[in-house]
Amino acid sequence: MADGYFPKWTEKSSGTIMPDERLPVGQTIVVGLQHVVAMFGATVLAPILMGFDPNLAILFSGIATLIFFVITGGRVPSYLGSSFAFIGPVLVATGAAVASGPNPNIGVALGGIVAAGAIYTVIGLIVMGVGHAWVEKVMPPVVTGAIVAAIGLVLAPIAINSASGIGPGNAEGTGFARFIALVTVAAVGLLAVHAPGLWRRLPILLGAIAGYLVYLVLANGFGMGAPIDFSKVGQAAWLGMPNFAAPVFDARAMVLIAPVAIILVAENLGHLKGIAAMTGRDLDPYIGRAFVGDGVATMLSGSAGGTGVTTYAENMGVMAVTRIFSTLMFVAAALIAILLGFSPKFGALILTIPGPVLGGLSIVVFGLIAATAGRIWVENKVDFSNARNLITVAVALVLGAGNFKLTLAGFTLDGIGTATFGCIILYHLLREPKAE
């Protein structure tokens, strides 16, 4: 790449477009819009599940992407969207439930998100100073995979309750809710496997639309469930300010949520390694900057009511298909997202998504989080005949699945926290003695 803080992008209109190359302006905007579509389903779903304002999440995904772009010097192609790693700790810290409306304790969640971003930023600064090898030693693939699996497992009961329609005043749920959830799951699966071309990269978004339409027909048309209320969509303005919120720095919530920084480090490191493999460019010199960019963006988002953010695999998939890696297309995507964030009508429409549809999406998404662990282990050839690896993973999975809580000095760690710290500590405690 060219010398200087930012590269000198050269124009190119065909073939593989590298990070320091750019498409013509019109094509850059179109490709940027495609990346907005790719991130949209997950970036909107995560805040809804936590009771956050989806408009703010979209807005701050754009702002976060611009921050990341600047701090990495425009060298790392990436879009930053809502991180699912925060869902479990946020729901536990706030006592909220999926699809139950605005989170009444959002302030304490935001304080925890800011704390996670601060830890993440400090890790990035250390990496910039001494290199990144120590990160991989402290959290090798067997450990990061175990943590990721625990996150997916601890969220499983939340997904099932939402999919069943279980909530205040309805302890048993309904058959209609379960039917809609299963229709949504099936739609996501069919689209992921059989949809043509780039549509296959958008199964969450398209699956949500399919589930929404089925619910609309059966509930609003045939009275089989609570009808979707569009009155707030009609009342909302096309343009307006989002509903900002301020963080509350509660020690218990911060202890629950801050460890998510460890997951974000693993996600970002994997993202950079993947992009490096696809482009043939060595991105290791930018690992520290990437951590700092993501950490600063998470702190800013959490300080005003947004979700924690992370680099998005969905957009990495689009890059793999299109072979377009220009970092400038993410500037275009970020600006489009910021414009959408200032539309209350857009946000009101998102909030009409029925609970069972969100439940179906949650089953898939939370399951994919857990299943990602398997991919991490396979790709890194983790040896499960090694007792150290096997026991580390086994303990983490049960701590997460059982939501094992541990109270220390007045602070309570939930299943994600105990699984995270437990598997890191256990892995290093079980270090095999050196041969004499």
C-alpha cells in the first residue's frame, strides 16, 4: 500500500478490487448499499432482543464504521454492527426478556457496554505497543471457541421462551407463536441453502420478512393471533432525532458485561485473519489499531444509547463473493446507515416485528453463535484427544448451558462470565509440566 496514514486509492472498475483501490463513485455507493443490506438483519435484531432502540443501533453502526475506518487509516475493510455477544450479559444485568419492548434498565446496560469498550481499547493499545502474540497465547482457539459456545448456550432458554410466546400473563405460550417461530426458522434455513446468488448471504433479513408476512396474513387477516399494529408507523415522522440514552455505571452490571471485551478481541482477530487470507495482504500490523477502533466505537455507542459493536462476518461474506475489498465502500455504507438512523418511521416499522418472528430468528442466530465454536475448533485443528483441551471445553459448556452463577465480593457473574473466566483460568492451570 502507498505510504501515508491513508492509502492513495486508485480507481479500478473490474476484477478484484483491493483495499487501496476504489470503484467509480456510483458503483461505490451501490456496493455500499449492498453492505448495508448485508448487515441490516443482525444489526437490527440484536438491539430489539435487548430492548434497545434499533434506529440508534443503525445510526451508531454507521458512526462506528467511520471511526474504525479513521483509526485503521483506511487499511482494513470492515463494517461494524451490533454485537450479539452483549445480548446475554445485558439481559441478565437488566432483568429483561427478549421482545418485551423497550428495556427499562437500559442505563445500566450502557454503562457495562462502555466498560467493555474501555477494556477493549486498552487491550488494543497494549497490542500496538508490544504486539499481538500474547493475545493468542492467553486465548488460544480452544478457549475462544469454548467462550463462544457458552454464549450461544446461555441464550437458548431466552430464544425458546420468545419463540413460544411466553411472557407476562402467559406462562405457557401459544401454539400459534410456536408455529410462526418454526416457519421463520425454516425460511431462514431454506434461504441460506437454496436462495440464488447474493440473496443467499441475507437469510436473516429475508427470513424475517417471510415470517413477518406469514404472521401478518394469519393474524391480521384470519385473526389467529394478536394483529400487528401499524398506528405508530403512520404517526412517526420521516425524519427526526433518535431516542438517545445515557449510561449508568452500576458496578454489578459492569462486572457482568465488561468481559464481553474478550469475545470482541477474538471476533476482530478472526476477522482480520480472514480478510488477510482473502486479499493476500498482511494485516497483522493493524491488529492493535483495529482493536482500538472497535473499542472506541463501542464506548461512543454505549455512551449515547447504542449497542456494543463488532466487525461483521456478514459483510466479510459479501466481500468474499464480490471480490471487492475497497475500504471506501464502507464509508458509503456508513453514511447510508447514518441517514437511516435519523428516520423515526423506519424505526417504528422495525418495532412492529412480531415476538414469535424474533423468537424464530433467535433460535437460528443463538444456535449459530454456539455452532461457530465448532468452526473455530475445526479450522484451528484443536486436538480433543488432549485432556487439557477436552476438560476446558467441557467445563465451559456446562457453566454456560446451566447459567452457573458465582458471587464474589458482592458481585455476581452469570453463566457467560463464569464460562469466560473459568475456561481461561482452567486452561492455563492445566498446563502440562515440562518434560525433564
